[in-house]
Amino acid sequence: MSERNSTAAYAALKDRFERLAALSGAQAVLHWDRATMMPEGGAAARAEQQAILSLIAHETLTAPEVAGLIDEAREADGLDPWDRANLQEMARVHAHATATPASLVTRLSRQKSATEMVWRKARAANDYASLAPELDKLIALVREQAAAKAEALGLDPYDALLDGYDPGRRSADIDVLFAELESFLPALLREVMEHQARGPASLPIEGPFPIALQEKIGREVMDLIGFDFAHGRLDVSHHPFTGGVPDDSRITTRYDEADFTESLMAVIHETGHSLYERGLPGAWRSQPVGRARGMTIHESQSLLFEMQAARTESFIRFLAPRLKAGFGGEGPAWEPENVLRHYRRVAPGFIRVQADEVSYPLHVMLRYGLERAMIAGELTAKDLPAAWNEGMERMLGIVPPDDATGCMQDIHWPSGSFGYFPTYTLGALAAAQLFAAAKRTHDGIEAALGQGDFAPLLGFVRTRVHGKGASRTPDEIVSEATGEPLGTAAFKAHIEARYLGK
């Protein structure tokens, strides 16, 4: 085959994937709209719109000629390393798409929308019985997709789903890392709690904290971190998330007028996600190689800013007087030392998104085991609450009082996201490594945070992480950025230093 034909084949693929990127952007904005402002009566119509867009994208990607174009393009000699990486990503995405029949894509899209809308009502009413039948239907479809992908990709069904969220990741890798965490984390959690019990008790920071003021302060902190409001917005939803596209970033959070701490950290968390998307290589935005490199890297960026940077003593000392002034607070409860105690309080709780960074991995490990069991056909939706409660008692020593604070708290399973959860803890491990590497590279990072200056930290990840796009595997990005493979050592050292002074 001639070089001209091979080059033309690659150009045709780039054009096709540019169209797919536009479709993906439209779907992302529709999802944001559904989660934030769509009237309840519009759910069915919106579900049908999303199903049709999913089908169009699937047909565009799996058209018969695409496989031939990929084979032809592989013969091209003039592709630079980025083009080669892009072609490799095209082939990976195509392999995942062709493994799922078009009819299943449509059925999945519709059932995801239906189950998510039922979940919104069921969670608010603590009515798991109404959710279980819809969740069972969705699990069956996800298992069907997992089986199809497993056969096509030569993977275990769960690994086939996991690969869609974290390319190249396998459950065997996760099992090793999670076993290491389990070998020291429960004892470390107890040690930290005992250490804190011997120290000063946190003084209550009393509200109410009007939502308008929380939003104002959240926007000010987003601006400090580097969020560009000319290319994004902040809204309200049932569950904090980041959507949209790099040039149109949509962040949502939720507010509690009795407690501002959760919402503010959720905003910082989601800003980390948005900064990653915004920092992806501009020249490749419409191509697979210019996309985010999986959810471990994505979660590392949100947790880097929320857990590693925003909970440093230096930044809290900068933030505390601004919180006091913004909310009109008075007295010793607003002093930096007390605000720091609030943001570093360690104790097992029921809600994952409110969990401290010491106990958080245990929440994720619970969900990882449960979703593997559901995909394997060993656990049904009907039996999920009992399995959840047993796992919470075993891993965290507490039992949720109801299903709303138990197995219904997360949107992931009702929206069909199976294989996502382990990336939260993998991201926490990566965030600890990245923050340690950033501080080794720039001595003044913590001092800058004490001035509300995130630029040195953002500059580090812009170069070492964001600018890589999907040109490397997740583990290659972490290894190249930090000088060591993804592991548990940096996370353990971080917890011991922050909470035990070791």
C-alpha cells in the first residue's frame, strides 16, 4: 500500500473522530442540563435524545470502513509520535465500540436515563424498593455489555468495563494495591483517631451559611485555583460533578446551609477535574490522544487540589480569615487552627463524598468488591442493601441507618458506571505521589499556597500530566511525573506526616 493511501486513511480517521468529539460535547452538555435544570416532565424526551445521540456516535465509530482505515493508516511511515499515539487510541476506542452491538447501546442509554431518574426520587424518599427493579434491569444490560466486550477484547468481564475507565488497568493490579492498603490502613485509621482524641476538640462553626454566600466564596476559591469563568460555570445538582468540554466546563455542587465545609471542598475537587480538561493539549482536543487519560489520572487531579493542596496548613491559614469575613463569623471557632481541625477531622462516616482522606479508601474498596460481585452475577439489586451494610460494618465499623445514606448515596451505579469506583483510590495514591514530586521540584509550593497562589502547583501538573493527554498509559504518566510507579508508599507517608507528625 502506498504512503499516500496510508496518510489519506489516517486523515479520514481524524475527520471522523473530530465529528465524534462534537457529538460527545453535545451529549456532555445534555447530561449537565438533565442534572441541573431540566423539568421532571422532560426526562423521557431527554432520555430519547441522548439515546439517539449515543446511537449516532456508535454508528459513526463502528461503520464498516473504519476498521479498514485503521489497518491502512498503520502502514503510514510519516506519522510523528503524537500521531502514532493518536492512531493507537483510535484503535482502542474502536475495539471497545465494535464489541457492543448498536441495539445494546440504545437500550443501555435509555435504561441509564430511566434508572437515574428513579434514583433521584428514591434517594430523596429513602425508597430503595422503587429503585431495585430498575437497577436490576440496568445491571443485566451492563453485564451483557461486559460479556460482549470481554469476548471481543480477550478480558475478564469486569476488566473489560474497567478498561473503559482506566485504559490498561486490570483488577489483578488493583487487588495488589488494595491488599497493601488493607494491610496498614485500618490500624493507621485507629492510630490517627486516637491521636486526635488526645488533642484539642474542634469548636463548632455555627451557621446558618446562606447558599448565596457559599457560592460567592466558592467562586472566589475557584478563581484562585485557576478556573476560567469565561470558559465555564458553577451550578447546583444532586451530586457534585464536572461535565461539558475543555472550552465549556460545567461544574456542579450541592449546598447545606448548616455546613459550608463539604460544598467548598466539593467545588475545589470539581475544579481540579475542570483544570485537567482545560489543560489538555489544545492541538489535539478533537482527537482521542487529546482526551483525558482515564479516571485514575482524572481523580488524581481533583484529589491533588482538594485533599493534598487545599488541606495544607498553609492554605487553611490563608483561607480561614476569608471564610470568617465572608460569613461574618466571630470568635475562636473561626481561627485557622480550629478550621484546620474541621478539615482534618478523621472518623468513619456513612457518606463517601464527606469522608476524610484516611477512611475514604475503605469506602471505595467496599464498592469495588460489590460491583465486581454484581457483574459476576453473584449479587442482585435486591440483596445489595444487606451486602452493603455488612461491608460497612466490617470495613468501617458502622452500619447506615437507612439506604439513602447507604447503598443509594452514589449516582454511579444508577447511571451505569460500573468499573469507575476503584479509580477514586488509585487517584488518591497518584495524587499523593504527584504532590510529593511537585514539592521536590518546587521548594516554594507550600509557601505559595499560604498566599493563595496555586500557580506553581498548576504549572507542575500542566507540564507533567495535563499536556500528556492520552499519549501515555495512566501508569506511564504517573511514573514519568514522579519517578516511581503507582504505589501506596507516598500515600502512607503523607497520612503519617499530616495526621501523626511522623
